[in-house]
Amino acid sequence: MGTLIDARTSQNISMSGQIAIPISSTPARFGTLGLVTAGAGPNLRVQFTATVAISSLAAVLVPVLIEIYRGQGPGRVLVYSATETAPAAGALLVASRNIITVTGADYRPPNPGFLAYEAFVSIPGGVPVAPTRTGPESLNAAAYSD
């Protein structure tokens, strides 16, 4: 049975409609947090969940990429990636809304005593009609060890 070491939440936007940021092919960070892992045993694992809500006015299928990295800056390591094809349900100029939630794990990461995680959203390759981030947006993570 695992023991909880630390748990954190990065709540970028709490409610629907609080932002209106177009998604582009350049990854945009929507969550960042750090976990204190000092004193963890050899079987450290981090479980995370990320949520991004998007809206679109076009009736097109748009691939939305969610990426979770361990670390920050140029040396960060991709630990999770998921592409969700967000269907726009409705006719042109009728807004559709999709809430994308992903769940993953980073099993046995190196343990320097503190681990940082960042969540990004983008559209691979870009599309002519980009959806908009409208909120809520969050990143949650918990570290467990034996």
C-alpha cells in the first residue's frame, strides 16, 4: 500500500467563460506545480489529472494536444501526451463546448527531493479555425511511495 507524500493543485481558471484565449500550434502552459518528494521510498510515482475547456464556433473536428512535462525550461521531460479530437457539435456560428480531462502517471521518476510538473495545450499543425480556451483549467498531482 502506498503512502501519500505530497499533493498539489494548479488552478489556472476556476469557472467557465473566464477567459477567451485562442489555441495555437505553439503550446500554451495552463498549469504548473511542484511536489515535495524528500523522504520518498524507491517506488515513487506521481499521478496527475489535467482539465482544459474549449469552445468553437465552427463545425469541424479539431485535434487538441495535452502534454504533461516533468521539470521546467529546456531540460524538461515529456511524461504524458494525449490528443483529443474535439468535435464541434452544431452549425456554423453555434458555439460548441468540450471539456477535456486527461489522467496519467509518472512511474518511478528520479527523486531529487522536489519535482515540478507543467501542463500545456496546443493544436498540432494548427488549423484555420482554432478553438478557444474558455475555462476551467487545472492540473492536479499527487506523489506516492512505498
